[in-house]
Amino acid sequence: MHILLIEDDLDLGRALHQALKAEGISCEWRRRVTDAPTKAELDSFDCVLLDLTLPDGSGFELLARWRQGGALTPLIVITARSGLEDRLQGLDGGADDFIIKPFAMPELMSRLRAVQRRYSQQASQVWRCGALELLPRGSVARLDGVVLDLSPREFSLLLELARQPGQVVPKDLLAQRMEPLGEALDFTVLEVHVSNVRKKIGAGRIKTLRGVGYMLVAV
């Protein structure tokens, strides 16, 4: 999972960044509205953690700009504001969840997983696509109940495709999500990983739309 954190408080930002890293989650931390990514750049993130009170603007305004621009990336508001009006404004404005500071890290992780399940149209912590099962928390994949021997990179690839089952994931987006903190994965390397995963789960489960990307299908 790759998270965008927009939080101006230095102490909280550092703590969250370190805590997410300890959970195996990559994170980009930004502190101002002017540093926030565009809608197109937002697509490379799995979820946004957004503070409402920023030094150069309002988190509400940033949220509205993204949603009006068509951004669908899951977003959780993190704020010290506990009033009902603020919560309603955030949720009605397009936020997927709302968590009040101070909060416990296990609660934040649980909310992150819940938001990801909803966006991936999964009802439980076990993601299913036909006979294929994925357990994101344990990085475990099973086919017909048998655990698959996947490398970390192969599991990451399969998980990214499983976030949008039945939909084509563009190559460039997939390549960036495979290397969220660095240069996007070379397409040749990406194709090798796709080929290896196909051998382990069955070629028919990953479809190719030539020149566009890949799609995970239920078989």
C-alpha cells in the first residue's frame, strides 16, 4: 500500500510516517496545499490521509478540488476537529472516512484496510477473485486453497491487479505502483513479473489489453 500523507504538524507527521513504514506501507509526506499532487498524480496512491487545517489553505478545499476533478482515490480525513458539522462536511464532500486526533495507530490501520476493501469491492480481509484468494495483511495468496509461492514483487503485482478486478490497470500506473518511492518499473521487467505470475496462477487469470495494460479476471 502506498499512502499520501498531508499533515503540517512535524511531530505527528514524523510519527505517522515511521508507524506506516513499520507496517510495511510506503508513504509520501507533504505539509502544504501547494505541495499536493494533481488529480493525475493522485492515481498512483492507494489512499490519502488529509489534515483539514494546513498553513496555506483548507483541507476541505483540497478535497473538493480533487473530487470535482474526478479523483477517485480513497481518502481519510485526520483532524482535531470533532464537531458534527465538520464531519458531515468532510464526508459529504467526498471523504471516505473521518478519524479524530489523537488516535491509536491500530485504529488508523483498521480504517485504511476497511477503505481499501470497499474500493476493491471486497467484503472481508480475504480478497477473492474466483478461485484466487489474497490476504493483504499477511502477503499470502491461495489458489483453490493451496498457498502460492510468490515473491514479494509478484504478490505486490497480483494485489495491485486485485484492487480493480475485471478492469484494465494501465501499464504505466501499474509500473509506478510497483515502485512507489522511486522510478517506475521498466515495462520489460513488469512483463517478466506478469509472465511469472501467470505461470503460478494460470495464464487465463491475467488478460492483456495490448498497448494498454492488464486485467485480473475470475476463472
